[in-house]
Amino acid sequence: MGGTRTGHGGKDGHGGLGNVLSGLAVAVGFALFLGGFGWGALLYRPYLVPTDSMTPTVRPGDRVLAQRIDGAEVRRGDVVVFTDAQWSGTPLLKRVVGVGGDTVACCGADGRLTVNGKALDEPYLDGTPSGGVPAAPGTSFEVTVPPDTLFLLGDRRAASLDSRAHLRETGQGTVPRSAVHARVDALVWPSMTMLERPRSHAALPGGLSRPGPLLLQATAAAAGAALVVLGAAYGPFVRVLARGRRRERAGAR
């Protein structure tokens, strides 16, 4: 009688520090999870890929995450989501190959697209003839991109209705930067893959765009979820452990 209890949560405080730490882990975990998820929801938007014009980078039915950006942030090589009334009334995905002031031409002596006279190495193309440049006759072109506009092509060059088609139809195949409202950072379904920035565009003026904070956001959310699970599991684990010890003591008597 009058002895001090030494079990989990007893009067001597045994287990109290663990309970405090587990509660802290749950609280921090929730903060990280909600913060990462909420931050991502503010900066990113999911899109369903509607056509095969960007194969093999993304395919019809794929779901991507695109960072909400201003058109002024776009660089060559970016895969962007844009809406232009002359192209379509719905959001489209294409790759930026030329910006205002660039001269884009098809094709060089080696069959590759050139930007300002420099042949582009485009490993993201679908492997159609001549390294992915248009195979149909009459597709050669040379255009100087007007200021504040973008020249956009699909990665499946042989089947993409892009700036080349609109150039032939209207004489103006570019779209204004203001038409862009997002830049694709990652494929999230059916697989999870970050889109690489093409190195061949890095040598051109302006360089490449920087990836958004998607990986940081995902890491924060994943770490938060892990902390919540571990913190919540602490109490049941300690109780199971305590019962096991009691049984050992009872068996030893």
C-alpha cells in the first residue's frame, strides 16, 4: 500500500516523456503533411493529357502535375499548358522550342530542327524518321518568333498539330506568352516521374527553367505522414510491450 506505480503512465511519470514525444510527433507530422499538401495544392494543378501529340513524354490518358506560372517565366524546352482560341478552346500541352526573337527552322543538314542556326539534340522525340522531324513533304519552314510569343511543337512531330500547322494556315504559328498558365513538372499517373529539362536548350540564351518545389512538397507530406503513423503507434506499442513484461513476471513466479 502507498507504493509508487511504475507502469505506463504511472505516477512516477514512467512513460510520460514517451507520450509527450509521440504527441509532438503527431502534431509535427500533421503540420508537415497539411503544409506540404496545401502548398502543393496552391502551386500545382493536375491535368489529363488529351492527345498523343506529346508521346513518348506523356501519353493520352496520362495525368500530370503542372505548376501555375506566369508566361514570362517560360523557357525553351518547357512543356507548357496553354489555351489559345485559335488553336482550341481547351487546354493543350506542347513543348516550347522558340521564344521571342528566335529563328526556328526545319531542317538542318543532319535533319534536325535548328534554333538560331544551332541544331537541337532532342532525345525526348518519338523516334520518327530523321530524328523526329516532320516526315511529310512540304513541312520545311523558317520563322522568326515575334516578341512575347512562343513557338510550340509536340514531341510526336509526325502527328502533332502545333505551331507548324498554324503557320501554314494563318502565317502565324506562335502563341502569346500570356496564353500559358502552367508548366508540367511531373507525370503522376500511371507512373510517377519528374520531367527532365532538356540539356540541349541550356546553351541557348536564357538557359533552362528551374523545377518547381514539387519534390520538397512531396517529401514534407510523406515525412509528415510517417511521423503521424509512428507517433500514433507509440501508445499501442508500449501497452503491448507492458503486457508482455507482465506475463513474463507472472510466469517467473
